[in-house]
Amino acid sequence: MPIHDRLVTDSLVLSSTLMTNTKTQTANFDTLGADYATLRVSLGSEINTNAVGPTISLLSSDDTVVSNFATVVANKTAVDITTGNVITYGVDLRGGKRYLRLSCTTATATNDDVTVSAVGTLSRQETNPAGAGTTAGPIVTYV
């Protein structure tokens, strides 16, 4: 197994979801054993010219109890989705909390459907990622 596969793991944090008015999608991301996390939130492009983008929040906690999560960085509010957008968070996990929580909330009147998905990457891990070297896990092709 290449060294890269032992040090980096990608995970689908939020599967592609179509959101309308006043909806929230959240996901917890377990970062145990990693020094860094990168979260990439993809937003589909608007259909209507008066669409209102969502609010994206990133929080952290030592457990998965919702009330224990604290803000990591200020919310991204009314994100521009004119031609779609990707928001990337790079998080130094050393000395930080175990769980990250990603939240995407649409406005009361979005004037459009908002498509969102997110992928997380853990890097500089202490141990091999779960499923590495087995038949389970992500599909990887080197060319």
C-alpha cells in the first residue's frame, strides 16, 4: 500500500442533498488519530437570479452531544451560489477536539433549491485508516 494511503483518508461527510427554505443538514466527522482535517463543502449553482445562499457552520467537541459543540470559525453566511461555490476549511487538529460538526442551513426564503455536499480529508494519521488494505472502503485508482 502506498504511503499516501496510510496517511490520508477521504470521507463523504454530507451526501449530495437538495435543500429548500429553512432546512438544516448536519454531520459529525470523527477525526481521531489525525493531525489535520480538510473539509470541502460544494454548493450547486443557483437557478434563480435572486437565490439566497446557505449559512455554513463548523464546530468541534470532545463528544457527539449537540449542546457541547463550540464554533471553530465564524459562520459563512449567505454564501454566493451564482455559479456554484466550494468552501474549504483547513483545521489543525493537534491539541483540539475529536469531533467536527458541519452544518448547512438555508434561509427562510431561499428563492431556489440549494444543493450541498461535503467531503472531509484526514491527514497525518497515527494509524492506517479503517478499511485500508481490505476489500471494504473507498475505491482508489492510480494512473
